[in-house]
Amino acid sequence: MSEQRTYIVLLGVPGAGKGTQAKLLEQALGLPQISTGDIFRYNLKHETELGKLAKSYMDRGDLVPDEVTIRMVEERLQQPDCARGAIMDGFPRNLVQAAAFDKMTAPYGGVKVAPLIQVDDEETIRRITGRRTCRTCGAVYHILYNPPKVAGVCDIDGGELYQREDDKEETVRNRLYVYYKQTAPLIGYYFAKGLLREIDGTQSIEEVQNALIAVIREAQPA
Ligand code: ADP
Ligand code: AMP
Ligand code: ZN
């Protein structure tokens, strides 16, 4: 049998706080965050073939086709920084991707735990519409809840903060629709495997982080 790895799947509606928490978990656990959204945005910015393909789907708030997304994740997981596992943020996003991820991770013990960060729709819309993202490092802020030290400037690298095109209201509505239709079934999928852990996402960033670390440690005794 191959060695065990720690694969954590963060679940939650867009705006629940997955990216914010994944970045903090990277430091706490020493595992890389794999955000498929960040990888797509990087490719968009650099106008790669993948970026050109993904653009129309992202602009509408639809999912990029599974075949492309799954291949991209497979390649990412082969990088040396993923040798102990990874924190999945935004993947899997439907049942086809979840089955593919089970296959990819099966030789290493599969998914360890799938924490679901829960917030209601009103809060998620407040979070998404106030979200600002760093153009250079992808760090995430909120104009009210988690503001940078200097307005419009990233604390980490001084990069410009911008509002994602798909964080504007019309697209947000479709993203929520896509979430409930395609991604929410994953809640039942991981529940049935005994891997789902519900976390109250309306708490402060620090409290959510502590709750996450607790369920991860419980799933993965040191
Ligand atoms: P997701 O990755 O799930 O789409 P993000 O991590 O980007 O969500 O968070 C969405 C927005 O909500 C960001 O502007 C972030 O700063 C803010 N946010 C995240 N967690 C909290 C929290 N616990 N309380 C208040 N605001 C939060
Ligand atoms: P996110 O940064 O997670 O909010 O994702 C932004 C956009 O990237 C989504 O609305 C999709 O268009 C695309 N995307 C991100 N992750 C996936 C995925 N796992 N499958 C398909 N499309 C994705
Ligand atoms: Zn930055």
C-alpha cells in the first residue's frame, strides 16, 4: 500500500469563506491550497489556451467543463508540494468531479474529511459583493469585514485590489443557482461516506479557523 496523504475538501456556497480559510490552513497544516478558481484566474490573466477556454464559462458563472478541470487538478496534484496531500478549495464541484477525485486519491487513502462552511444566502451575497481580491497574489479581503490596512492595497505584497468580474450581482445569482444544482449534492455524497463535518461559517474568521482545525485533527489524529 502507498503512503497516506491528507486530502481535505472544503465545501460551502460561493462566498462562504473557503479561500480565506484555506489560506490560513496552509500555514496551520503545512499543506497547499488548491483553488481551481485561482488557477483559472491565473490562466485568464496570462491569456493561456486554458484561460481562453475557461473565460466564457467563468464570465457567466457556469462551471468549466469537467474534462478540462479534472485534468488540470490531476496535473496540479503531481507537483512536489502536494506530496503530503492538499486543501481543496472549489474542487470537486459536482458529482462527476467528486468521483474523479476519489479515483485520484484512492491510492493515498482518499479524502480524509469534508468540512462544510455554512452561511445563509443573504450573508453570502454581502460577502461576495464586498469581496476584493489582490491582482498579484490572490489574497482575499472584504471592504467591511476584513479590510486591508490601506484601502485598495494588498497587505501582503502591495498589489492592487480589484472586484472580480464574476462577483458582480448578475453573475453571483447564476453562481448560486449553479451551486445549488450541481455542487450541493456533494453534501449528501460526503455525508454518506461519513466525511462531512458542518461548521458555522457566520462566526469570525478566527473562530471558523479554530473549528476547522478541530474537525481536521479529529479526522487525522497526530
Ligand atoms: P469563498 O472562497 O468560499 O468563495 P472567500 O474566502 O473568498 O469565500 O470569502 C468571501 C468574502 O467573505 C471575502 O470578502 C472574505 O474576506 C469574507 N469573509 C470570509 N470569511 C468571513 C467571516 N468569517 N466573517 C466575515 N467575512 C468573511
Ligand atoms: P471560485 O474562485 O471557486 O469562485 O471559482 C470561480 C469560477 O471558476 C467558477 O464560477 C467556475 O466558472 C470556475 N471554476 C472554479 N472551480 C471549478 C470547478 N471545480 N469546476 C468547474 N469550474 C470551476
Ligand atoms: Zn497581494
